[in-house]
Amino acid sequence: MDLVIFLPLLIIMGAFMYFASRRQKKAMQATIDLHNSLQIGDLIHTTSGLQGTIVGITDDTVDLEIAPGVTTTWMKLAVRDKIEDDFDEDDEYEDVDEESTATEVTESPNTKTDS
């Protein structure tokens, strides 16, 4: 009778441990992939929040330029993520119609009048 109560608890605990380790392996692989993809010129964030540009890479360290002429050396493990440029130059210079859709304001809405 004790086995009937104990067996479902073991199965639930085993499933929990399996999914937890699976999630941890995915996170570790993502970190490894990030570190392998680092190149000179990439803009990155560190785990402490520092932003810099990679100017040198070794097996265990990266050299970051944090200001013009200021270079610091960090462990690769301190790199949290790459900063990707979401800016697309074509979006900024879209064709603008010749006719303006703006409206002209003739009076200030905050003007006091004596009644």
C-alpha cells in the first residue's frame, strides 16, 4: 500500500528534475553559442551592465573599448549579450508625400479670455 502512494511522488519528482536539467542545458548551450560568435567590433553588454565594443579576443578574455582610447580586459564569462542594431537606414528615409498632412494651430488652447 505504501508503494502505491510513494510511486507517483517519485515519478513527479523525476519529471521535475528532468525538465529542470533540460532547461539548464539549453541556457548553457545558448551562452556557449554566444561566446563562440563574438567578433572584434561587436557591441556587447557585460553581466555588470557595462557596454563596450570588442577590440580584442583570446580564449578566455575579451578586450572592451568602453570610451575612446579606454580599453579594459574582461573574462568571456562576463559577456551577457550582444547589442544588435535594429536600425534600418531604409526606414528613416522613406518617401514623403509632397502634400503635408499636418494641421496649423491658429490659437493657443491655453489663452485666457475675459468674459
